[in-house]
Amino acid sequence: MQAHISNPFPAAPRGFTLIEALVAIVVVAMVASAAALGVGLASAAQNDAQLVQMATQAAEQQVGFLLEKPYESMDDFDGTEDIGQMLAPPDGGGVTRSRVLDGAWSKLGRQTTLTDEPLTFAQYNSVQVQGTRIDVQVFGPDGTIYAQIRRHRTNEDAE
């Protein structure tokens, strides 16, 4: 007969070693930093998208404002509005602009260039119409152009 000797200490479940714990911490840190980078990039992309939308509105507003003005007075608006100095549209029923746009708009500037040039319609036997080319660029503080619009306005007084 064989005597059976029992172990007074039952086998305990095996835990993590120090190396395994350190590897797990490194893996979790890498995943967290990748997630933080993704959130940061998404936030930057959202800010750029907002600036593009606002810049497009500012460019369209300027073109619309110039098209409403008498043709001969358009030259008064040729030039640059520096960052933070863009003029707001006229108040309801108004015809002049004096208020500077603030808030997020103050991150943008606007360049308006007016060039006298004829517009040629090749499809109509190359008929030329006298007028002015309107170029509006809206830019950010680093010089990035967020919106650019080009239109032609016919000189209504030309024959």
C-alpha cells in the first residue's frame, strides 16, 4: 500500500508576471495615443472645414455686394481687408459697410481685385462684352487661401 501525501497548499491560479504587466501597459498606451491622435486630426479637419465654409460665405458676400453697387463705384472696393478687418455686409436696408466682422470671422482676411477686361463669347461669333473681372480671395493668417471666386460684371453703360 502506498501512502498518499497531500499538498497542504492547493495550487494557486497563476498571476501576471512583471514583464507581462509592462507589455500590457505599453500596448494600452500605444492604443490610447493613436486614439488621441485621431481625435486631434478630426478636430483640426473640422476647424479647417469651418474656415472654408466661412471663407466661401465671405467671398460670395463680397461678390454680391459688388454686383449690387453702381458699376462706376465698384473700384472703391478694390483692395485687401487684413486679417480681422473684414467688413460686415450692410445692415438690413443699408448701403454702406462700417462694422468689422468679429468672432471666428476675425481669423480671415479678404483680397478683392477688379480688372477691366472684355468677356468673349466664342459660341456667339466671338462677341465681346466690356466689363470688369471680379476676383475675391479669402485667406487665413498663414496665407492659406480658403475660398476664391471669379465673376465678370458687364458694364451696363458700355455700348
